[in-house]
Amino acid sequence: MTQEQSTGWTGGARAFGDFAPGLVHYTDKILFDEVWERDGLSKRDRSLITVAALTAMGKTDQLTFHLDYARRNGVTETELKEAITHLAFYCGWPNGMSAMTVAKQVFGD
């Protein structure tokens, strides 16, 4: 994908509109139009890595979006739950428990 091309991603614009144009640009054009479209990793792998990083850092607000995005990118709910369980041993039990709570909300009971 060239710099002029766009995936049509507008999540930053929907979240912040004209309030934070710089963050909108970096979110929509750089992160989702460029980084997520690079050939080095599949979107599935990028999603799994992102969920792992957010879990490890305890960033549960962002996990809500990224768990669903991971499913859309081909990661199964079973794989995501297993990844979070595995991560709990490496990034701390509270982070794992918090991430699993978000997963339960996103996936439904």
C-alpha cells in the first residue's frame, strides 16, 4: 500500500473528529493505513501481538476494541482466552484477570 492509498479506516476521526487532528492522522493514516497493512506480519498476528501487549500493560480500555478486532482478523475466542491465560503467568495475575474480564464482556457469557 502506498502512502497515498487508504484502507478507509476512520476510527481516530470517529473518536476525536476535529478535537485532536494530529492523533487522528497518526491513528488513521499511519497506524491503520500503513503499519497494519505492512507485509511482514499478517493482521491476525498483529492482533494477537497487540492483545498480548495491551494485556501485559494492563490497558483494558483498549482491549475492548482489540479483542473484537482480533476476532475479525481471524483469531478465535478460544485462542484469545488461552493467550490471556498464558500471559497471566508472565505479566502478572491481576493483568490477566482484568484482560479476561474484558474478554468475557466482549465475547459474552
